[in-house]
Amino acid sequence: GLAFMVPAMFNVTIGNIQGGIIDWFVFGTLQGMQTKWYLYLFLGPIFFGLYYVAYSFVIKKFNVMTMGRSYSDFEESEEISNNDKTLGTEDNKVAEDLINGLGGVKNIVDVDNCISRLRIEIKDRALINEDLIKKSKPNGIIIPDNNNVHIVYGGRVTKMRNLVDDYIFATKA
């Protein structure tokens, strides 16, 4: 809120609520000095410092698990080669436990992911076994409704998605 209030107090007028560098350039510098765009040259670094200090304090003080703060976010398991395919025996066990924890391949409708979560659409919530899912060492398990499960992996989400996809593909083939 301060980042919008302080420029407003100085009558700085540069565009919409996004306030990014494109807005600063298009709606500020290109419009002339009457927009007072030059004040952002001073206010920008000040707010950067405030944001950095405030967020660093909160993250460290309350141990907020952001991506990259857990060493397990980027761990890789040992892999062995088997029939021209690279298969990690530990990875197969993790994928198997995860799929079984989700109620088996037949209970999974769709698998997707975002930057930190594996998002699985399921048929029957009653088949979910969180203890099996926890064997894959997630940062958290969120069940927003009866047909969706979100498993937070942080930076490992892409690897976990690939393990799940490969396991499902191998099971159906």
C-alpha cells in the first residue's frame, strides 16, 4: 500500500495499477515531466530495500517455506540404467508409493503441475492415503475439494511430475 500511497502524495501519475517498468516508460517518461516519473528513480530503490528487508525478516522469522529453502527441493536420487532406459529404483518406489497413495492409476483422472505443486484430479477421495503420499517427502498436501489433490514439492515438482507421468504410462502400456 505504501508503494502506491507515497507516489500519490507527490502527485506522480504513471499509468495503471501494474506499476511495472513498461508503465513507467510508456505512461511516465514518454508523457513528459508533468507525470513526475523521475521520482521513481529515488522511490524505486527505497521500496526495493523495504520489500527485501520485510520479506527476508518474515521468511526467516516464521520459517516460511519458499522455493529453494529446503535442501530436499533439489535432491536427485541415484539412477541406474536398465534396458536403454534410465530408471532410478528409488524413483520407481517413490512413484509407486505416490500413485498408490492417490488411490492407484485408475483413481487418477488428470495430472498437472504449476511452479511448485503437483495437481492431481481424482475420482474418489476415499482412496487417498496421505501416509503413502508423505513417503515422497512433499512440503505439504492440500486437498481443496473431493476431486483434487495438490502436493507441494517446490523445485522438485517437475521431477515428480515426470516420475508420475512415466509410471502411469508404463502401467498403461
